[in-house]
Amino acid sequence: MKNKDETGNRKAESGNGELACSRHLASISNHHASRITHHVSPIITPHASRLTPHVSPIITPHASHITPHASRFTHHHASRITHHASRFTHHHASRFIHHHASRFTHHASRFTHHVSRITHHVSRFTHHVSRFTHHVSRFTHHASRITFHVSRITHHVSRITFQTLMLCAMLFTTVMAHAQPPLSGPEYKIKAGFVYNFIRFTTWPGKAFKSHKDPIIVCVAPFHHYNKPFLSLENSKAVKGKKLKVKKCEGNICSGNYDKSRHPPRMGFSARHKSKSDANLEKGERHSPMRDSGPKTGDGHLHGKGPKTEDSDIFHKIKTLPATLISQFQDAQEGPALENAEDCRVIFICSEDRRFIRKILSSLRHKPVLTVGEAEGFARMGGIIGFFLGKKNNLRYRVNLDALNRAGLRLSSKMLMSAAEIVKDGEK
């Protein structure tokens, strides 16, 4: 079917070519004929009338013979011209079309190839951008983790530094404890150093000072010759822009310049000396002012085994009173333990007398005063910081959170973490 269609198309093309060629030849013939007629007619016209009678007999017999030959010549050559024109058209047109079509197809395939390569590179670029974004997010994550670990390391280093300082102080204390008796001066040099660090890491409320120029007053109660190292705090570096001032508490007066003639010392305030009643209080025994009155028998009861009287009943009732009520009654009779103690911002209680300690702590309750003591169980009695000796005979301290909150003070986390124990009121 395709060959027949091609043959038909070729025949139609050849017929159209022959018709066009015939028309072209006819137009050329007419053109030349008109030109010849135009040039010849002025010459022939005068003689035409004379020649016609002579020529017509000659031409007329041959005209019928010339016409078939002319038509055959015209048809033969016109068909050949048409054939050659069609062959030329078919050959060159097909070659032209085939050549340029193949080139166009080649360029189109190359263009498609380049488009596919561009698409591939774009996809690779997108992939690399996504990987870069992923790596940036991972880098950001690792940077945040590094920052977190650096902050933790810094925190631990600061803790280690603080604990190292404390450990050095404790080691020095231990060495000095073996080299010196308990009441030696070097022991109080260490305690004075501890108190200075406590001041550094303590924050007082704004109402604790009347003005920003007020010094931090450190009171030592009672003051003895062996705790003179506390006086060196006045020469130490200022803490948070405030200088340190030390007051000696002798008797019941705390002052910078103490005059023994005006303020004689009160009885019962000497450190390291306990009365019998104080020893009984430490053991948890009940105390009675009438305990030592009257004759004693072997069993230790009052008045022996004689008949009970009304007075003996009263004595037994007094005997059974709690020691705390009796000590409070005695404290009320004796008056305040210290005067001007409220001006102190730090007070170091260098005494084992529990009644004396309780009176001071009671008078400073809810006051912005950092109370530090060295008596056994000082922190559990209501003091804020209490020194004690550890298992290796090194100096340690406890912190009472209840007393700290009552005073309205704040201790740094470093100091709380370095404390051996965190206790509350009344804990054993």
C-alpha cells in the first residue's frame, strides 16, 4: 500500500510538473512571437499583400505536415523536461529533507541528553544541599552538647576547686590537730579561714544593712586569747565591696573596744568548761534545781525512804519537770546572753555551754545573722553552720536549712554541696 501511494504521488507530481512546463513554454513562445511580429510586421506588411498570393500556394500544402511534427516535438521535449524536473526535485528534495531531518534528530537527541544531565546535576546538587543541611544540624547539635559538657566541666572544676580548698583546710586542720593541743591558735586560724569563705558564699537580704557602706560585722562570743586569729579578718580582702569588722564579745557585751572595768565577765561563759547540770543536759537527763538539796541515799532518790510529806511531793513534781522548761526559766531570770548581737552579721560562738548557745540562738531567731559554732550538735540546736571533726579527724561542717531560711540568708550551691551534712531542726 505504501509503494502504491508513493507511485501515485510521484505521478501526480510529474503531471503537475508537465503542466507547469507547458505553460512556461507557451508563455515563452507567445512572448517571442509577439516580439518577432512587432519587428517583422513593419517590413512584411507592405509586401504581404504582394507575397501572399505567391507564398500561400507554397506554405499551405506543407502546413499540415509541419503541425504534427511540431506538436510531437513539443510534447516529447516537454515530457522529458518534466521528467528530469521531477527526478531533480525528488532526488535533491529527499536528500535535503533526509539530511536535515537526521541532523535535526541528532541535535534533538543531544539537547535531550544535555537536559537529562542538567536534571541529574540539579538532583545531585539538591542531594548535597540536603546532606549539608543535615551536617549543619548535626554540627549544631554537637556544638550544643559540647557547650553543655563544657558548662558541666566548668561546674565540676569549680566544685573540685572549692572542695580542694576545703580539703586543704581540713588537711591542715588535721595536721595541726596532731601537732597542737585542741585549743591551739592554728586551729582557729583554719576556722577563721572557713568563716571568711562562708562570708564570701553567703548573701544577706537588703534590709540587713542600713547603707551599702556598712561593714560586715563578725562577732566572736566569747572572745579568748586562742581565737585571736579572727582579728586578722579585718585585714582581709573586702567581700562584695564591704569591709570586715570584728567585735569581741566578753561577758554579755559585743564591742570593738572592750573595757573589762566597765563590763566584768559573767559566770558560766568560759569555753570548754561544763557544769554538772550542763553535762546532765547533754546526756538527756532531766535537771532540777533541787536535785542536790537534801540528804541522799544509796538509791539516789531525794530524802531517802522516809515517809512522804507535802514538801516532798512538791520536790518530786519539780524533779519531773522537763529540762527545757527549767533552762528557759533560768534564762528568763538571767536576762539576755549578749547585748548588741543584732548588729552582728556573722557570729562565731566559741563555747560548749548549751544554755548559753540556746540563749544566743533564741535572741537571734528570724534575724539576718549567720550563726557559726563549734559545739557538738550546734546545727541541730538551731545554728546555721556547725563545725565537727570527721572520721579522719579532719574539720567538717553541717548546714541547718531551717535556720538558714529563718534568717533569710542564702548560701551558694558550692558551699551546700561541700557540706558534710544537711540537717534540719531537731534531727538526730
